[in-house]
Amino acid sequence: MSETKKKVELRSAQWFGTQDKNGFMYRSWMKNQGIPDHEFQGKPIIGICNTWSELTPCNAHFRKLAEHVKRGILEAGGFPVEFPVFSNGESNLRPTAMLTRNLASMDVEESIRGNPMDAVVLLVGCDKTTPALLMGAASVDVPTIVVSGGPMLNGKLDGKSIGSGTAVWQLHEQVKAGEISMHKFLAAEAGHSRSAGTCNTMGTASTMACMAEALGTTLPHNAAIPAVDARRYVLAHMSGMRIVDMVWEDLRLSKILTKEAFENAIRVNAAIGGSTNAVIHLKAIAGRIGVDLELEDWTRIGRGQPTVVDLLPSGRFLMEEFYYAGGLPGVIRRMGEGGMLPHKDALTANGKTLWENNNDAPIYDDEVIRPLDKPLLKDGGICILRGNLAPRGAVLKPSAATPALMQHRGKAVVFENFEHYKERIMDPDLDVDANDILVMKNCGPKGYPGMAEVGNMGLPPKLLAAGVKDMVRISDARMSGTAYGTVVLHVAPEAMAGGPLGIVRDGDYITLDCAGGQLNLEISDEEMAQRQAARAEQKVEGAKSGYQQLYINHVLQADEGCDFDFLVGSRGSAVPKHSH
Ligand code: FES
């Protein structure tokens, strides 16, 4: 043991390090698992925070992942303790996994702080599990390393690759337009999710895995190794080894999650064509660690960064090809060589800087990770919009949009909520044409509640049948990272919180100007004030008590990361009082 190692006082010693009544109790009950005395003699206790659940299929292989992390911890001289936390599964959880992201973060925070652990390994995968666990861990700030579960293998239909989620949106539109049979639709369902892992497109799960790597909270290559590739388990083993040294180095999250790290991540999000959901999640994580991140940072840092990763839904390939092409290290190398990585010296979990880790990363396929001068999109940064329709901001993902529609004026076709949309969009007599703008209200954090991924409203069937592929859509909802279209999202304040989105009427004209960052409703200030004054007080239907009511009462708006007002900030890792 080195001198440095001896100097670190283990947090877990405050449970297991005393020869008294308390030490007896903490050790004795743990011993019922067959743990010998020497395991309590000053070894770092490493928590493995596991989001395993059979109801979160993307994380259903995590017991095996945890076993490999444990091997690494044991090899490095630590003692692993695995514990479960709330698992947010995007595919099954209703009304939306976003509703429980903050709940999971509370579970994580209190589990870490209240238990004997010196550091934690976060096993994350499905969309919300990554931000939820990082948020919770950031609020405690012990040494932390993230291990993602990895993406699924490519989906297959008719011998060709299909991408998670993206195929669902595309094929559903084709069924509605009468272009493919129900038989083919169901064949796609069978070949869509062929292995363990998360969505294989550059959806929110892949984006957040890339964000975790770009932020420096993982070992290199964590984002893209397929879930079933043996190298994923090697990475888990190595992460287990590394976290033990992070204890001795006292390498806490707050040393890694700096403003510089978030700026790198914003830039990387543009380079990968990442999900709009990253805007909300990064803000929430930053808020927990005390970093001030504003919507304008996305414009200041992200704009001008070419999208070089050619993955669905913006491009052609999937995460499997991304890994074989060089993965995120290849992207970071390209960015750094092109002068597009703002902070090369940002510290990462292995103790090296981001640039030290990635400056010589090999790139095997220029089609998948394109050169900076042959990008998928010249300016891939998330477009932040403001104006009288979104005083506190809205977002649009340029790489998923139709360039011709990013500057658009159109007549509003308004839906009061998601149910109204579903009912009205099918009406063959709906007065709508391709130049109109679909506007949906009451799908924001409070309104849905939980801000579901319903912002990419499917187009009216009669327009689909006429060959229309895209229209401008505006809402206070989110959109799946696997979705696409000229979709304005996260309008803040949301309609349910009194935002101007709530006063838009059928036939109003709206202008969208992505280049100028503007989203405006063409009515006078007087008219706006009159309509606002005439609004009846709105309440979320059905919510009276329980977690849902807590959520409505305390959730912040999209520009603030949708965290709970009482959870923002770090509450530290001080050991709580004894329980007996
Ligand atoms: Fe879990 Fe997409 S549904 S990652």
C-alpha cells in the first residue's frame, strides 16, 4: 500500500471500523452473507448501483455486468457490494420514464449516502437511468465511475439493418400510408431487438452513454461497445479495478464534472448528432454538482460543430458500426485535431485528461465517423429558440430536421393535449395542409405530467398518403432521441404553467427561424395579454395525491432540467447519524 493510500480515511470505517456496539451491529449482519473478518479490515467498500430489471429490457443483462465489475474490484483490493435502485425502463414504463427520473435519483442519492460505501459504480443503460444515477451520485459526490450496458446488435428486416425506435416511427407511417402490410410491420417487430442492450440508434440512451464518456465519468470506449461483445465485460472489469484506485486518489465526481467537462459534452453532442433530451439531462446533472449551465451555452459552445457521426436517426448506420469504426474516442480525436474540442485537459475517471485518452484513437471507417470537412451536417449544434412563443426557450435538432423547414411561416393547427391530437389527427376532414404547423399543448413536465416523448406527432394520414414526409411541429413535450423531423420541443414555460403556447389558436400564424434562434406567434402584445388574461385556470386531470402530485408541485421547467426544486445541488457525503 502506498503512502497516498494510507492517508485516505475510508468513509466505510465509520460503519465497520470500530470495536463497539455499532461496529458489532454493522459487521455482524453483513456477516450473514458469509463475509469473513478480513474483508472489514480497511478495504475500500465499493457500491455497485444496479438498475437491473426484467421490466427494463435494455438493462436486463446487468447482473452479468455487475459480476464482471465485482471481479475487477476484488482484483484491485476492494470489496464490492451490489445494491438495486429504481429502474426507469423507457419501453414499458407509463406514462413516461421521465416522470420517475427524479424519483430514481433520490433513491440513488440516499442509498449511497446512507450506506457504508467509499465509492460507487453506476450501472446504466436505458435512457433515464444514466441521468438519474449521475444526478443522485452528484448530489453525494463520492468517487464514481459509470459503466453503461452497451447498445443492442443491429436490428434486421428483410436482410437489412433497422434501427431501434427509428424503424418503429418509419414503419408506422408506412402502414398508415398503406405502403407496407401489417405482416411486414410485425416481422420488423420480431427482428428489431435482437440482443441484450440499449437502443442501437443515436437515441437518448446512446447519446447519454456518449455524454457520460465525454464528461469523463467512464473509461474510454464505454459508450459504444455492443452489450453482447466480450469487450463490454472487459471494460466492466477494468472499471471495477479503476474505482478502487479512485478511492485512494479521492477522485470525486466534482473534480470531473466541471463546467469545462459540460462544455466538452455539449460539443460532442453536436458531433454525434445526439438527442435533444441531453439538453434537459445535462442541465439536471450540472445543477446537482453546482455547475451553472444555461440554454445559451448550447448555442455558444455547440453551434458550428459539424455532425460527423453518420448514425440513425440523422444518418445511416447504427451503434454496432460506430464501435467498429472507432467509437467515441475516434470522434473526440477528430474534434481535437480540428480544434473543436474546447477543453482537452478536462480530467477523466482514469486520472488522465480527455485528450490523453483519445489523441491517438484509431478510426477505421470514414463513412461512419466522417472527416470534419465531409460532415453529415455542417452545423449540428442543438438549435435553441426564443421568442414570444417560448420566452424561456425551446429546442430543435437540426440534424433530424428538413433544412427547408427550418425557416418557416405557417398556420397553426392546434391540439389541446395528446388525447385531442390522437382523436383529431385521424379526421379526414381536418383542415390541414403541408405548410401548416402542428401545435400541441399540455405535454410538458406538469401538463402530461412527466413531459412524455410525444412531440414528434405523426403527420395527418391524408398528407402521408399524399407523400408529405415532414411538417413543422411545436409542443412543450420531448421527443425520443430515435425520432426525427422538424420538431420544436421543450417550449418553456409549458402551457400548463401559463406559457404562451397555451393561448395559440387554430389559424394563428407562427414563424420559425432556426438561424436567428426565433420562435414567434404573430399576434400583438395586446392580443397576447388579452388572451392570457382570459385563460381559465388549468389543472392536471386525475392528479390528486401520491408521487404524481409531488412531481407536479415541484418539477422545474425544461430550461431548468426538469429536476425537483428541492433536489438541485449537492448535499455531500457526510456520514449520517447512527441508526441505533
Ligand atoms: Fe431502453 Fe431505448 S428503450 S434504451
